[in-house]
Amino acid sequence: MNLEITIEDERWQGLEPLAGRALSEVLAFCGLESDLCEISILGCDDERIAVLNAEFREKPSPTNVLSWPAEDLAPNNPGGKPTVPKPDFTGEITLGDIAISYDTCAREATETGKSIEDHVTHLIVHGTLHLLGYDHIRDLDATLMERVEIEILGKLGIDDPYNV
């Protein structure tokens, strides 16, 4: 897997192994060869992610994770599975970019009594599924995405994050 990680906040030490493990499991679940996939992750803080959230979603506040898919793989029918991406002419599959905020992740992990490692892993799984066309705007899509997250996290030894 071609994983490019940019660390803007030094508290993100250890992000690469968490990301690699989460991404490998998501890609395997989706039937993708990880060696062909390219993903970029930005480990930042609340200040930076608030700027990105304002710029791209018109929501000028921090959030935990943002995703920018390289292509729209979302299904046309609610609750349907996304399209599986195909390699480009170079043989690679560029999936897109993810930004994740340490401040929000740490706060949410504390509030829910989870380890930051498990919560960050969940958010990387969540963000990667967005890159692959999963969404949670409509109820049927949210149900599918949560079910997929729970299954992938279970394979990683992480409890259902929605059963708090």
C-alpha cells in the first residue's frame, strides 16, 4: 500500500502503524489488493481541521475526521454497496485523502471510555470507507456503513463502537 502520512501535530506519534493496520483490514474487506492502493492521511489538531471543515464543508468547527475521495463510488440506490474502484493506467488505485484531529479524537475517546488507539482506528476505518463510497446521510446507508465498520473492527479485536 502506498500510504503517505503527514504529521502536523507531534502528538500523532504512532499514527502510521494504527493507520496501516486499519487500512489493510478495510481494503481486504472490500476485496482490494492493498499493494495497488494509494491513500494520504494528515494527522493534525483541532485548529487545522476546523479550517479544512470550513473550507470544504462550510462548517467552521473542529471535527474528528474528514475524507476526500478521489472519485465518487457511492451507489445510486439507498443501502446499496458502493462501486469497487478500478486501477488507473499505472495499475494504482488512488483512493483519496483523510485528515484526523488529535484533539477531538482524544476528547471523544476519554468521553466514551475507549482507548485513543481503538477510537483512532475506528475513525480511520470510517474515513477509509468514505473514500470507498460508503456514507451515512441516509438511514439505509448509515445502517450499512455501521454494519461494515463493526465487522472490520471486530476483525481488528475492537468492540462495537456503537454499543456504548
